[in-house]
Amino acid sequence: MQRIHTEIVKIDPVHPEITKIEHAAALIRAGELVVFPTETVYGLGANALQTQAVERIFVAKGRPLSDPLIVHIADEDALADVTTALPAVVRQLTRTFWPGPLTLILPRSPRVPPIISAGLETVAVRMPRHPVALALIRAADTPIAAPSANRFMHVSPTTAQHALADLDGRVPLILDGGPCSVGVESTVLDLCAATPTILRPGGVSLEALRSVLPHVQLANRQNISTYDDSKRIEAQKSPGQMLTHYAPAVPLLLFDGTVGEMRSAMLAEAKWRREHDERVGVLVAAEDIATFEESGVLVYSLGDAAKPEQVAAALFAGLRTLEEAGVQVILCRSFAEHGLGLAIRDRLLRAASGKIFKAESGKET
Ligand code: TXA
Ligand code: MG
């Protein structure tokens, strides 16, 4: 595609300046792309009701048309414009979790162009809670389609700099509202399935969803095969589920086991690779840092292992930082699965292409 100039505009994340929002909204109304912050990750937005504008998203990202997009709205009334029927539980869910990191799969209104949903009869809708995202949608006066603002198959961006690294020359404007607070993408909940099903764990936890939907189930994402080019033309049933979806540019080895087992197995692997002159990066929790002090590896801490919100907020920046530092391999520990931990494990499994190194049991440090 032809290179264009990418403007970066710093914007107040709490009280966004009206002139800056107006500038971005004018681009959206004109069918152009705008990168903007949400509470989860940065989005690559276009007018959701204009097919040609939406096409630009796929071109800029290098994303296959078989992978559908989320439509972002700023108030609940807009639901009526993008869907046909609303299951009774929708109001309860939106009252509890909107605005916020929950995406609902609902029947698609004919007003929403088929390209948004890769031809599926459903549409993904979410109301973000970031003031910049909400102000932009309102000022543009249209729902905004937005995938994560990364190149296809790369790690989602949690800062404007991440988005710039992937999309420089491909979008006219990036609104820089600082780092995203949640750090993993929204939870995708399918309300068109016979039983409500989580297609992608994310910023709203399984435990929280169960308080409204006691029978909600988790789609089995582990059996999903890696990306298959032959599926390009046909919408996949649960499209975001390609196992390598979140792949960083360098291989990631994910370690499992007790904290002691993980530390000693990662240290042994790191030492062996250092002896073979490999540049090694490790993704750990703050309490693991001391283990790697003299090992000659690059250490990135994701924060307190007992606080999944901290780990989630740091995760994608950690992957990108190690990648940009030029390491040849990333060794990463696992985290508990409660709360945001489920989404963290999902993204790490994807980055590791589904392979986990189970530390030998009985081996203690
Ligand atoms: O947090 C987020 O959701 C971010 C911010 C920007 O809002 N957006 C995001 O979009 O992560 P994207 O395109 O990277 O991921 C959208 C996910 C994909 O897994 C896609 O397959 C799924 O939602 N999806 C979209 N429409 C769908 C549909 N009709 N049926 C099933 N899955 C759908
Ligand atoms: Mg994405």
C-alpha cells in the first residue's frame, strides 16, 4: 500500500480536548482510519457503516477478510441500530459490564455491512469505557469498527508507540492517550450460541460473568489449529481462535509447574542457551527477578504474580520490549488462572503456539 504521513497527537486520557476529538472524528466521517486508545488495547478505527472505510482496516493491518471486527458504540441505544433481536440477558449484562471490556456477539442488523462480520449473520458489539474512545464515537456520530491496532499476527498494542511501530505510514492519525489500563483485549461472549459461550477470555473475568450468567461456558480454544491459509475466504466459526494469533516475532517458551520448578527450569534453559551464545529474554514476576540476576539474560518483570491486573497491564509491553531488544528467545513463567489470569494464560499459550514446558515434578529449588 502507498505510504502516508502518520500524525501522532497526544490527548488527555481523562478529559480529551474537544478540538483533537473533532479532528479525529472528521477523519472517521470522511472514511479514513484513526488509531485510538481504549481501556484494553489501542484500536484501529473506521466508520462501521461504510464498507469502503472498513476495507481500509483490513488493508492497513494486513488482516484476512475472514476475521470479523468488533463494532464499538458509545451508548446503549445504538444497539438497536447494529443488531436485530436482543436476548433478554443483554440488558443485565450491559448494566453490569458496560462501558467496559465485554464484547457481545448478537444477531447482525442489515444496516451493518457484511464485511464487518466476514459474512456471518452475527455482529460483535462493545461499549468501551475509555473517555477518548467514547468521545470519538459520539463526535463521529457513527459506530466505529476497530480491531487491535497491530499488524496481523503481531502482539496487540497497549501504547501509541506500539501502534506506531506496526502502522507507521499506514494510518493518517494516532491519538496518544498513554498506556491502556487493562492491557488484554475484551472478553468475547457469544449470545447466539445455545449456551452463552466465551470465545475469547479477556478483560471481564469468567467469575464476574458467572454472577450474571451462571451457566456461561468457555469455548475450548486449545484444540484450535494454527492459522491455515485455505480458510482465508471463508469465515471461521470462532475466528480469533487461531493458535498463533498473538505470536511475537521471536519464539516464546512457556514454563509451567510450581514457582520453584518454573524458576529452576527457566534458569537451566537460560544458562544452556547463554552457553550457546543466544540472546535470551525472560518474562517473570517481580519476586522471580533475583533468580536471574547473574545469568546474563534480559529480565522483564510483569509485576506482582498475585495481582493479575498488574500482569495483564504489563504483558504485551513486556513481549514487545524483549522483542525490540533483539532477544532470540523469550522464556516465560505461568500465572494462576483466576480473574484476568485466564486471559493472561490464553495470550501466553498463543504466543507459545500452544506448547508448554512442564517443569519436572519433584525437582525443587
Ligand atoms: O479489546 C478489544 O476487544 C479490542 C479493542 C480495540 O476494542 N479489539 C479487538 O479486536 O481485540 P480484534 O479484531 O483484534 O479481535 C476481535 C475478536 C476476534 O477474535 C474476532 O474473531 C472476534 O472478536 N469476533 C468478531 N466478530 C465476531 C463474530 N461475529 N463472531 C465471532 N467472533 C467474532
Ligand atoms: Mg487483535
